[in-house]
Amino acid sequence: MSVKLTQGAVEALFKDSHVNNPVLQVLNIRRINTSSGPPRFRLMMSDGLNSLSSFLLATQLNNLTEENLLVPNCVCMVKKTVTNTLSDGRHVVIVMDMEILKSAEETGGKIGNPTPYNTDDKTSSPQKSASNTSVPASPSSAAVPGPSHENNGTLSPPRGRGRGFVGKSPMKTSPWKASPMKTSPMKTSPMKTSPWKASPMKTSPWKASPMNATSTSPGSSTKVIPIANLNPYQSKWTIRARVTNKSNVRTWSNSRGEGKLFSFEIVDESGEIKITAFNNEVDKFFSLVEQGKVYYITKATLKVANKQYTTLKNDYEMTLNAHSSIVPCDDSQGIPALHCDFVPIAELVNRDKDAIIDVIGVCESAEDVSRITTKASREVTKRALNLIDTTGKVVTVTLWGEEAEKFDGSGQPVVAIKGARLSDFGGRSVSALFSSTVMVNPDTPEAFRLRAWYDQEGYALDSQSLTEMRSVGSGARMNWKILSDVKNEQMGHREKADYFSCVATVLYTRKENCLYQACPSADCNKKVIDQQNGLYRCEKCNREFPNFKYRLLLSANLADYGDNQWVTCFQETAEVLLGHNAETLGRLRDTDEAAFDEVFQKANFTTHIFKNRVKLETYNDETRVKVTVMEVQPVDHREYSRRLLSNIHKLAS
């Protein structure tokens, strides 16, 4: 296989001119050890005409050298570079992405007789055009390097490359990128009266960055690069992006001090990234940044993203500093409202546990807001939604906090969630995070298609849930069954428990032994032993208490049109079913037995929605199916009638 190098590419890359996938040969590799972090590798590369030792391999490509794929004399295609300027003024070309085309053994040695490129001759343009050749197996591997910015005066960065103005320092001998000197033939120093753009920077006004002192949005001369092209090797850059999510101001206090922070997420046509502001920058930028608006952002600190605190698909994140600039942009054309990569619900079974995903679906049903207490003794609110999409699959999604409280599920809206966590708790379930973005009836093509599909056919679909058991704090799934199905389908006989929902009527509640005296500790519900001395002992806590709390353990018989079933209701579900809490029932039993009996009589022959857990259990060498009620809800007769009509349509078809 013949390989022709892209002649002229070395000079073009050094001068930051656009070259489409140049083919170069590696002549030498030198390892540079660093005091911290992974080692760096300096490359000498040749285009057959010139050679240059100012190439630096990005650390994410270190595996190419460690696996002996990138070795002297091999031929490679350079797909992405960034030209940067070091503190001592030297230029370096950082290779961000490359592909090995031919090994050193296949090449057989150095190609051509390249001469070292004269880096001091910065005003000259490439004298020899690049060879318009490529590796046969890769038809677009080479292209003619375009003229440098110095010669054509191009103000916009090349699309799809990680270069442009961001990595270049002004060249003293370049008439187009001249430093702002009084002798500059093109323009004067950037002062407040400059006709180009006022900037406190000492660089060329062609590279003016939008600063806070700017009274108007940056003009057309501002070079903007895509978010996807950002990397830590760039010294100067400006991005134009829309704010898609903004947090509230949060405070912290630890041994190192205290402070405050807020974060927001931005998106452009290439990708998205998270930005965080601390302390002084919170005061400076919090009121300026508004969700949905577009801004020019520059001079933030770029670092490797901490995936513990961000769900965005970006290896980097930003931190604002004293020199950062955020300027509103009136031109929002081409900037998307949100960047989502929706995963079909049926595909969730193939995704890894704890994966961060975007999901969209029609909210078939939503549970009421409820409160739970976390292990850290913090009370939080939550709400469970059941989403369905065109795959015919349903998944339970849990919203938390303010999102759960303000959610309105009336009208079965389309719900899109960006940055949710996938769980394997009960098959597959989804949980919104603090950083997730929840959208109801979003103005997107995906939402419009889902709405049309559900109104035309989706509502009558015999859907199947991916969530077999209740998701985190959400209660059991709405897997509708009738009581006879418990026996006919041998529910509960598998290794894992089965979960189902049914509409049933209470025939009888067993009041005998439905109450017991439990340990008063917050995290313990064990039965206590009356010491007959005014104290109650808990064997689990190994303590004696002067009081106790009542707990409910209720047995009830449920029936529908086909069968009946004994079930067990624990504290929360028993209280809902009886309409009184355990403490009230305990007092009634001790003081007013007639009123106590009346509570149970009123509970009989009432109809509810029961969400149940079924599991085969063995007790005293006897195996039996145990049905435990996980949640009790009132019957929504409108929804119940709609479901019955849907079942009739299915039977009729």
C-alpha cells in the first residue's frame, strides 16, 4: 500500500492554517516526564518536504506510544490539532486526534528528504502546495493546506477544528495579527475610542474578547469556537452558547472555611459544558446569567470534569475566575435550546446501571407527592411518573424536591428529562438528579411526534413495564392484574418477587392483634417487652424506655369480580385503609372499644387501588404465597373507565 505525505502540511499546521486530515510521518518521539500527571510525548513529524519537532501528543493519546503503535517512521493521519503559544513565545502544535495508517515496518524508513522547518520565518506563506494525495484506503485523508490567516485575512475559525484564534499569539511580523503598536500599519492600539472593539487585552484587536466593560455585544470580528473544540491546551478562546440549566446559590462550610457557589450549563451546536462560580464570582454573575439566554463567554478556567457532580457528556468543565467575562448576545441564531440524546425506553434494559441518560415519554400516570426521610434524617419530597414511548415500554421515573412538588400530570403530558440516572432497582427505573433538567410538553419535534402517536394509538397499547418493583420511594408499578391472576399465573413463585396493581374491595379487616407496642426510637420498629415497672425493653436496641409507640400490622381480605385474597398491610398502608393513625387507634382500643370497632366496620366494603408485592415464603415448614400491600390509592374513576374501554377495544380487535 503506497502512502504519500501531505507536503506543505507542517508549515500550514505551524501557522495554524486549515489542513484537512494531513498525512505525516513520525521521525522521532521523546518522552517528557512531568512533576504531576501523566507523561508527555514530543514528536518530530515530517510531510516529506519539511520536518518539525514542535508537535506535542495530547495525553489522551498516550496509549498509542505505550502500546507501541506510535513509533518512529510510522505514518499517521492527523485529524485534529491545536496550535498554541508557550510562555516563552515558542509555538507548539498539540495533536488531539490521529490515526495510524502504516506501521514503521511497512514504511521501511524515512520518506523523502525533509529539511527542518525554519520557525523564525513566520511571515512567509507555504511556497509549495500540498500534494493532493492520500492513502488509498482513506479517500479524504489529505487536502491542500489553505493559505495562512496572515495572507487571507480570515476572521472566522475553520469549522470542525480545534484551532483558530484561540491558540495563537499575535505574531510581531504579521501585518494582520500585529500587536497593538503605534507603528502598526493596520490599526491603532485597542483604546476606548477604537473603532473595532474596546478590550483591556494587550493583544491584537482582531482577537478582541468580549469583556464586561464592553457596552455592546462583540461584533463580527470576534472569533468564536465550538464548545466541542475546547481543551486545556488553549490559552485564549471565546464561545457563544445558550444557558440551559441554572442552579440556585448554595453555601458550604467545612474545616477549610465557608463559601457559596452556583452552577449553570450551556449548549451550542457542537455540545454542552458545565460552568461553576464561587464566592465573588457568584455576586458578579448570578444575576446576569438567565436560563434560555445566549452569551459570549471567555477567560474561564477549563479543567477535567468531576463526573460526580455533572451529568453532561463532556470531558471538561469550567470555573469562573476574576478575569472571566460573560456578555449577553442578541444573536441566538443557530444555538439550540437544549442538547438531548434521548434513549428509547425499550433500550434502557441494555444500558449500564447508574448510566446518565436523557429520556422522553408520555406521562400515563403520576402518583401524589409524598415525603420520605433519608438515612441522613433529611426529609425530601418525591413523585413517581410512568412514562411510555413509541416502543410500547413503560418505565417509572422519580422526581424529587421542587420538581416533584410543582409537576402537574393532568392531561397526560409529554415529559422529557435530561441527565437522569438509570437504576436496576426493580428491573429498570429512572431517577431525576439535582442537576437534571425536567421539561413538560417541550417545544421539540420529538415531543410533537410522541403526542401525535399517543393520541392516535399509544393510549390503547398493551404496554409492558420495565419496572417490576417499586422504584426508589415511588411505590409499586401499575402492572394491572385481577386477583385470580395471582393463582393462575403463579405469581411470586420466581426467585424475585412479583408486583401488581388491582382494583379491589375490602371484605373484612382482622382487628385482633392488629396493633403492637414498638420501640420509640426513630430507626427501630421492633416490638418492646413490658417490664411491668413502667419501662419497656427493646432487645434490638438493648435499651429500656419509659414509653413506646403503636405500630399497625393489619390483615385484610380483598375481593374483585373473580376471586378474593388475604393481604398484609403494614403501618403506612394500614393507616390509609383505616383512615386513622396508629396512635389514635391505640388510644381508642384502650378507652373506647365501640369507636375502635366502628373504624374497622367503616373500612369494610370500600374500594381502592392496591399496589401489591407477591412472594412465596416459608414459615414453620409451611410454604405459602404472601401478598403485601405496598400502597393504597383512591380509585380515579375517569382513568379506570378509560382503561376498561381500552381493554374492550383490545378484545374487540
